Amino acid sequence: MSKVVQIRDVPDDVHTALVQAAKAEGLSLTRYALRELERAARRPAVTRHNADVIDRVRREVDVQVPRIDIVDALQEGRDRIEA
């Protein structure tokens, strides 16, 4: 069953930015906020998955790449997709 989430005390500038972002994507503020909350909720699972992939690749490939470099590259790719 769906739940209701209410957020109080949202600063005016944050509210304005969210409304503008939603409008730019042709979404209501509610739909936009729900989408962003869904993305935020998936991040820990994605992070764990990425760490597992990094560990597996390190074991299988004889090249040392710092984890932070890989994570940064993944984030850059996600940022491009979300933009």
C-alpha cells in the first residue's frame, strides 16, 4: 500500500528550485519529488552492486585502479544520463 510523506519547513528557495525542475520536465511537483525519492532509495543498492562489481573485476583483471576513480567515473556517467 502506498504511504503519504509530508515534508515540513522546506525553504522557499528549495521549493522554488523543485517546482522549476518539475516544470522543466513536464511533471507535477509530487511526481517529480516521488521520482527523486525513488532514485535516492535505490542508491544504497546500486552502491553495493557497484562495489561488488569493482571487487570482482579487481580479482579477475591484473590492473589496479583505485576504487574512488571507478566510483567517480560511474557517477559522471549517471550525471550525464540524468541531465
